[in-house]
Amino acid sequence: MYLITDKGLVTCIEAKSGAVKYEGKRPGPGGQFAGSPVAYDGKILLTSEDGETHVIQAGLEFAVLRTNSVGEPVLASPAIANGTIFIRGKDHLFAIAQ
């Protein structure tokens, strides 16, 4: 299970044992987070209010795989359907397909 504070601090809790595997990790240099983490394809998506989506590796070790920006504020969690990631920005709806 992954938790993120509004200040961008990530905590990973092993669901089976309840043990904290890591906490207080930042996916980027800062920012505020209003949306919830979203799991997809072995990755966790964390989108900041600045419009940056940080992709971290799902698992018991903290690893940021990449960071992408939509260039406008985002206050919602990403949504996923049929392999497409949807991100609702302040002015646009972004659809990102593989």
C-alpha cells in the first residue's frame, strides 16, 4: 500500500504484514499533492498540483522511474481505462496511451 501526504512524502506499507518498508521519500523536488496514488502496470503514479506525474516502481524499494509534466495545474488523481492514462488538468483533459 502506498500513501502520499499533501507535501509529497511517500510511505510504502507491506499489506500482508503491515510493516513500513519506507517512508518520507519524495518523488521530486517538492510540490503539493491533492490526488491519491494510482497503481498501474507495476508502477505507482503520483501527480502533483504543479502537473507533474512521478512514476515510481511498485515494490518494497523506493525508485523514481520518470517524471512527466502536462504543463498546467492538476488537482485530481490520474484515471486509467483500456491502457490509457487520463489526467485532468486545469484547462485540458490529457489522454496518454502506450
